[in-house]
Amino acid sequence: MYQKERLRVILSLLEQNGFVTVRFLTEQLHYSTATINRDLNALQNQGLIRRSFGGAELTQEKTVPLQFRYSKMRPAKSRIAKMAATHIHNGDTIFIDCSTTAQYLGKYITDRKNLTVITNNLTLASFLSEYNIASICLGGRIMEPPSMVYSEETVENARKYGADKLFFSACSITPDGRIGRSRPESHYLMIRAMMENADKKYLLLDVDKLVDRADTYLGTLAEVDTVISDFAFPGKTKEIYNRTTFLQV
């Protein structure tokens, strides 16, 4: 493989993962550490990447800033989280993903007893621990400061746990029930690991996530037990996914 082709592959991997280590690239491309370092230096000299922590990340911001996403649609997210909290009971072990919608759950479950929360949201884990709720924060690299963790290590850690329920959001949803996935591959794999290891799945969505189509998909509502949203899905969609419960706030 010529260097020009390797550089295209490295950029593609960065698009998928957000951050990659030199070791990861040597394993994926089957080239020496010295070769990969030269490639990364070449990309950095072109201003396409930034080298740090034994790896590299894209220099161009690809996502809406976290603080903006947390504030956007605040009333709807709060109502959705409040309804979702009614499905969390004493003694449950639950996954909560790092989405801003799911983070709103925290303030509604502080009175639960013998609850265990497994999350990749540092802020949520810290908040719940102050209320003596057993909080397990999945390790790995912070991909969106200050609190969102979803690197390769996070995926591996998520696979070690099981939960009664998963509460998660998505970047988009189509009216016919196809769930859009986020661009970083590690984030997608982390959600898939949580879905596979949870007995019941709750998808939390506000109307801002409704789109006609998405570039890539996480799955469909057939994999979800309950959808909690502030918009009404078409009757035809409910017929197709008749095993899924649709709750509207």
C-alpha cells in the first residue's frame, strides 16, 4: 500500500473513531510503528490531524458542542426523562448512555434504593454517587469533554456488564422506525454492547431527532422494548413494530 492510500485509510478510521492510537493503526494496517508515525506526521503537517496521547485526532470539529446539545430541547428532554424514570425501580441494575437526553434521568432517580447505574457519562456517575447510588463509570478516553467516554476501552468494559434495562438516545430516528447511528465507530459499538447485554431497552427521543433518512443506522425499533418521545409515530410504524411500546409525553 502506497503512503497516499494509507493516509486515506487513516483519515477514514479517524472519521469513524474520533481518536486512534499508533498501536491501533499498526494492527489495522499491518505496518511498523515507524511507518505509521511518519504517516501521522505527514497528516499533521497538512493540518488534517492533531497528534496527542500516543495517537491522533481530527483537527476539524465534527459534532455540535456538548453544552449546546445539553441545553437544546431542555423542556422536552426533561419530560421524557421524567417518564423514563418511572420504569426504574428499587434494586434495578441499569445502563444509561452518555447522551444528553439520558443524563436528565439523574435527578429523577436519586431516591431509588439498591440501584446500580452503569454509564459512560462521568458527570452523571459523579452526581448519582453523591446520593449513595452505586455508580459504575465505564473507563476509556474522554471523547467529548468534560464527561463523555466512548473509546475502544469503553466498548470492552461495557461488554463485561449486564443490566436489567438500558436507557439510551440516538442521533436520529426516521418516521418508519430506523434508528440513526453516530459517526464514531467506538460510540456505535458501545451502544451495541449495552443493547446486547441489557434485558430491556428504552429509547429516549425528542422531536428534534426526527429525520427523513440517515446516512448510517444503528438498527430499528424492533430491537427496542419501549420508545419514549414527545412526538407521535405514524400508525403504520406502530403496526410494523407491534412488540414495541410507544409512549408519548
